[in-house]
Amino acid sequence: MTGRRVAFTGTVRKAMHPAPPCLPADTPLRDAVAAMVAGRDSAVLAVDAEGVATGILTEQDIARRVTFQAEPDTPLAAAMTAPIVGVGADEPLWRAVGTMRARRLRHLPVLDAAGRPIGMLRRFETYAAASGQLLDHLEALAAGDDEAGFAATRAAQAGLARALLDDGVAAADVIGVVSEINLDIHRRCVTRALAAAGTAPPVPFTLLVMGSAGRGESFLFPDQDNGLILGDRPDDRHTEVDAWFIPFAEDLNARLAAAGFTLCKGWVMAMNPLWRKTLGEWKAQFTLWTARRSPAALLFGDIAFDFRAAWGAEEPASALRTHLKAALASRPAFLAALAAENAKFGVGLSFWGGFRDDEPGPGTRTDLKLRGLMPLVSATRLLALQHGIAETATRARLAAIGAIGALAEGERRRLDAAFALIVDALLRQQLADLAAGLPATNLVDTQAMAAADRAALRDALKAVASFQKATIAGLTGGV
């Protein structure tokens, strides 16, 4: 698959053309057609006195409604399609393509927040980047704009993942696509929860996602790991602010659950006050965790420190990242304790080099998330936190660690390849299990692999084990 196809993870802005001619709705059709010809464009847009788009006239409209039917002086408004269907420049491109497919549109105007045209998506050029199979799945993803539609979008991700793999996209890039779609659903659930609240929030807030969502490494069925950074609460409005955000957070988590993101069993969710704080309270919480190094603090840090902003202003999340960097630098014992905790989870190889069997019964099914991916993710996180690296994605962290000379280039390449291979094995097994009518888990049938694939996976796990051991030893002083 070409890099251009992977661009479906980007935004509309990256694929749009300049806006076509924009004319008043009372413009005679002869002038509208002349403008289309002069601009070598296949459409014109009708706009009002404020420049807001009110309709569209395309070559197809001319063929159906104008030729041999309308007089040249007929106003544009009589032949155009209205109301207009548009899209924002920063909307995900996959959603825009799905909308074009579902509505059978040849043109999709790109509008600013006020509804003024700023660009145009054209079907031919936009579709050219994808196979027919992929386009079918993009259409399925553009479901209704409510929780039921979001759940349908989530359900369609397995088909999209299969189509992307069939098109040659690396599994590591596929889970990146899935993660971006999931973030889009989170944002839309926030918008719907805000509308349902009936009143504006008393202070601004930022939605954080953590864990695999924060790393952009979600597989097909992630649960919720989220929190809120609230704006400062004036002392005389403390109760009022909490009274608004308690039901809002509960509603948001319920909407995400209805959209297919199961409630976190550990209650790492915005509805839990522990994960809903002002920036100052978050900073104090991180300081407390790094100072106490309790089992709970280590567990929470393992999840929370992969945070990123999913909705709202980025600045609070950036400020919290800066504070975390300083807190860890002044208390290196926390990372040592976290490293010792992570050492409990080794890779899925036995003493003799065979694969561990994590499920009773015939065959060998190894939990490659627990015994492959997480040792690599956690060791990489430890090094990134030690060096104050702001990246959260595992491969981006490895690249940043290598860039500062804390990881040899050869080892970085081996670990990058190991990440790709482990993710590929996990994702393909999940898709195979779903196709067989089985629940998708993290157990991979290593015994059923081809000999060459099994050998490559064994080498990948050995590289992860060596990296994990060296990272933990470097932080704890072990050997």
C-alpha cells in the first residue's frame, strides 16, 4: 500500500482542493456555468451576503436540471442542490470519505466554522488512493452521529483492519488508524454530552485519554482510560463546578460505553473524582505518587503517564507533562520502583526458549500482549520518562530515545521491528478469532504459526527481553 493510502488517517485539510467559484444564489445560470468553465472546475457554490455556503451546482446538476430545461437567465438557486452537505477542514478524512460514499456525493465542500467555503473534496481524486474494499469499509464507518452509530463504527473496525492488512498496510499503522477513529468517537461523545447538559460548563476542561489510547496503540476492543483536567474553581463556586461536572462525567462515560468502549474495571474514568481534577490538583497528585511510590501509585502511574489531550485545549496537558518531567527528575526512586514492578512481567519464552502456554488445553496460546507487547511498551516508557521525552507512542519514544544517543541505532531498529511483528501477530489472531465466531483475546496460537514466523517471533521476544533487562538494571542498579 502506498503512503498516500495511509493518509486516510489524516484530516480533510490535507486532501482538499481550493474552493470552487462562489456566487450569489441569484446569479444567472449562464454566468454560473461560465464561471465553472473559466475556473476549469466541476462545481460552483452559492453563498449568501456573509459568504456562507447555501447550495452547490455540479456538472451532474447541469446535466439533470439545466441542459435543455432551464433558461440562461434562470437563477442559480433554481438548479442548485440545497441545503448543502459540507465538512470541516479538520474532520478526519476517513469520515469525509465515508460520508461521500454513503450519500453518493461527487463533491463535498469544505467549510469553516461559520459555514464559509474554504476548499472542496472531489470524489475521483480522493477515492483514487484506496482500493474498492477499503472504500466499502470507510462507508460502513460513517454511521449515524449518535451512540448507536458510534457503536456501529466501532463494530466496523474489524473489517477496516482486515482491508488495510490486505492492502499491505503494516499492522502497527492499522492500530494507529483504529486509535484515531476511536479518538474521533471520544470527541463526538463529548460534544453530545455537552449538548445534553443543557448549560455551558462553568469552567473550561480538557479530556485526557491514557493507556493504549494515549499511546495511539489501541486494538479492536479497548476499554476506557480517561480523565478531565478542569479549569481553576473559584472558592465561592467550588460546589457549583463539581455539581455540573459530576453528572457530565457520568454521562460521558455512559455514552462511551454505549459506543462500544467498555467501562474500565479499575475505574480509571472521568466519573471517578480521582481522575477529574484541576491542573493544580493533577500536579499535586503526580507529585504525591512519585513521592510515596505505593503499589497504587505505581499502578496508576503506569496508566496515567501515557496521557494525551483528546478534546479541549492542549495547554493543560502540556503543562502537566512539564510538571511530570520535573517531578520524576527530582525523585528518580519512583522510576526505579516502577522498573522493579515492571520486571515481574517477563516475555513469553520459557527457560529453554520455547513459547509459554497461557491457556489450558491443546496447542500453545501465548498472551502476546502481556508477555510481548507490554514488556516492550513499559521498558520504552521507563526510558522515555527518565529522559523527559514528551512522546507517548512506543515507536516515537524509541526514535526519540535513539536521537539523544540513549539507544544504539541497531537496537532501536530491532525493537521497532519487534514491536511491528508482535502487533501483527496479535491483530491477525484477533481477526482470525472474530472470523471464526470466537471472542478476540490477546492469546496467539504460536504453535500454529509457520516455522519461519515462529522463529522470527522468538527472536523478537528475545530482543525485548534483553532490552527490558538492561533498562530495569539501569534504573534499579541490578545486573
